[in-house]
Amino acid sequence: MSAPFREALVDLGAIAENVRALRARVATSTVMAVVKADGYGHGAIPAAHAALDGGANWLGVADIAEALRLRDAGITAPLLAWLHAPGADFASAIEAGIELGVSSAAQLEEVAAAGPAAVQLKLDTGLGRNGIQSDDAEAVFRRAADLQHLGRIRVRGLFSHLSNASVDDDTAQLAVFEQQLAAARAAGLDPEFTHLAATAGALSLPAARLGMVRLGLGIYGLSPFTDTTSTALGLRPAMRLSAVVASVKRVPAGQGVSYGYTFRTAAPTTLALVPLGYADGVPRHASNRAPVSINGHTYRIAGRVAMDQFVVDVGDAPVSVGDAAVLFGDPAEGVPSADDWAAACDTINYEIVTRIGARVTRSYRS
């Protein structure tokens, strides 16, 4: 069987290994594996199974639709969804045994009306995004305690999210969280689960591990730190993005390449066409910058990335139609990394992997 035209090959064994490695570092904390955004582009359902095989206790997603897809796939592990549109279908989530993150007084009432429901209250401890604001927290805690007494909800957890701006900023958020946890308990709540740290916080601020950590980027083998590689963290990148070379042609010096001729050949050379473009999630900002490995040699994209394709100037190297062009993968295998692509595109590795489009075949190995 021929190789897929465009392929994101995901090593599920790497995901399981990464969960085990991170579990060992976060000691006794319960581990929630975050598989939102289709498992950070790796495939939510296979990633969820691999994470659970690696010892994750919980799964986390952003919205109810993501959670229901996991349930429909037969995944029965504890599952939290925390970002809800107005009028969200809380009843379907409750019926499927999905715990709901609640971020406001109004949302609390909506969930209670659809209940009885297991909920986790999300607090805004300083990130300025979703979550119950500090000024509203005590009133929400009292109302939640009343609703729990009435049997409409059960408050299972309290959580928030760190900014990762600095250790001092994260420590300040931890202090706010602890104050709000004390207020919740004073209101009569006794949350079983408390969680504040994602991968970055879990590794850089041990005090923020609390009873549970939410591991996202790290389980896919990528580092959340710009100054520390995944290898240094004992993690193995799980995704390898590649495509087969679709065309090879010899061109003279001065040949313009792709839209706008932002690249012209300096000498007679060979151009290899790779059938991946911004419709597949390859950033247009990778034009003339990002690395690509073909037959063990690394080149730079030549010219602008188009919707469906880009070009690589391979010089006099022997490249043929059907050869594999690897954009990124495990650098231990001699190919560029998602970090290399992030640096070339002035972005972060999170974006590089999560933006891979639907035309790219996801393949899996154990």
C-alpha cells in the first residue's frame, strides 16, 4: 500500500509513555489528560485511550460536543468539559455522565435547572478569561451550597488556570485560589478535586499541583517552555507530519518560485513540490523560513506557502517523486521539531500541531 499523500503519523506509545513520565514527576496528584481540540490535533479518541493506558485518571475537554464524542466512542473515564456557549445542552452532558465546569452565577442556575449534575466551579484567579470573579465568588459558593442541599448539583471540584507569566504571578494566583477554596469551604462546600496547573505549572511550580493536574501539551511530547526541550523533560514528540513529494523539476538560475516571487533561484537547481499548504494548517508565515527534511537532509521552504502546496529548493540532491518530505517530528530521528517550526513561524508549538487540517490523514502506531 502506498503512503498517504499527506500524513500526520501519531505514535500512541509515545503519548502513553509521556503520561507515565509526567505522572512520575507530579507525585501523588491525580492526572487529567487534556484531549480538547481533537487531542491537540493528534486525534482525541486515540489520544484519550493512549493517555488512559499511560495512567491518566481523568480526561478534560473544552466543550460538551467534544465530551460527547468521547462518550459515543465508548470512553467511560471521568470527564470534565468547561467552556460553554449560551444555551448549551447541559441535559445531554449530564445524561452522559459528563462533569461540567461552571464559570458564572448564571451558568450555575442553568446547570442546576438541567440537573441533578456533578459540577466543578471554575474561578478567575487573575487570568482575566473564563471563570467566577473574586468579587462574585462567595455569593456563588453560597448559592452552590444551597443547590447542593436541594439535590440539584454536587460540587465535585474547584479549579482555575495559571497565566504562566512568571513564577511570581503564578504564585500570586495560587494564593488567590487558596483564599477562594477557604471561602468555598466556609460556605459549606467540600470539593473533592482542586486543580490549577497545566503542564507548565505542574513542572515549574510544585505547590500548584494541588490534588489534580491537567496535562495537555506535555502528553503529546512537547515542552511548554521556550528554554527547555521536550528531550530535557524526558518527553517524546508523538506527531510526525509529512507528505510525499509530488513533483520534481530542474530549473535555471533566476527562476521565480511561488506567488510574488519572494524567492528566486541563485543557480541551476532542483525544485521539489510538497502537497501541503495553509489549507492543511501549514502557516503561511513559514514561507522562506521553515525547515523540511527530505532523504535525511534539511532544507528551507522556498517562496510562499500556498493553499495546497509549497516548494523546496534541494539544489543538486537526488530527490524523486514519491520521496517523503518531513516537516516535523521527533528530532531524535534527525528531522525538524515542532519547536523548530514554531521558531520559524514566530508562534508556539501548541499552534503548530493543533492547526493541522482535515485533509491530512491521521495514521497511528503503537
